[in-house]
Amino acid sequence: MAGVKALVALSFSGAIGLTFLMLGCALEDYGVYWPLFVLVFHAISPIPHFIAKRATYDSDATSSACRELAYFFTTGIVVSAFGFPVILARVSVIKWGACGLVLAGNAVIFLTIQGFFLVFGRGDDFSWEQW
């Protein structure tokens, strides 16, 4: 039952993050939908972790080159997701208020993704592999 509560909490926080992102795009003062391209970064951010988890055979090792490379690529994706709206605001494509809303949405969504892996990535009876 704890897994279901965690899943509901994660989906709620993901919805809050997407609400911030949509507000940054759809409010009447902003009205530009270029910040929606950060959804691509949200979608591809877990991919290096999935590849490293499949490629790493001994899970007892504290560190492996494949896992460290996955952390590096994931960090690059996350930094790019935070940098993209700042660059759009800097070149006056979007307003700074929209940039702030998109950055808040990014923070909430990436914390939700991290929470998903912390809750369901343990490998016990109830894991994300069931979904």
C-alpha cells in the first residue's frame, strides 16, 4: 500500500510541475510556447540511467565507468533543461516571468523523477520494473 501512496504523491507533484510549465507558456502576458521544448529534456533524462542499469552486470560494485558516464550525461541533460529557458529569456524570446515559472516547473519535475527512482528503484518486491 505504501507503493501506491508514493505513486499518487509522485503523480501529484508531476502534475504541479507541468502546471508551472504550462503557466509559463499560456498566461496572457507570456503567450509563447517555446519553453515547451524542455519536455524533451524531461523525457530523455532517465534514458542514461536505464542504459547503465542494463549494461552494468554486477550491482555490488560501488562505482562503475558505465554508471559514472550515465551520471555525467544525465547531469548534462538536466543542466541543459535549466539553461534553455534562461537563454530564451536572455535573447528576449520569452519574458523573465515565464522563465521563472519554467525553472520552477523544471525543479519540481526533476525532483519528481528523482523521487521515482528513489522509491521504485530499490529492487525489492515492489519496484518500477512492474510498471
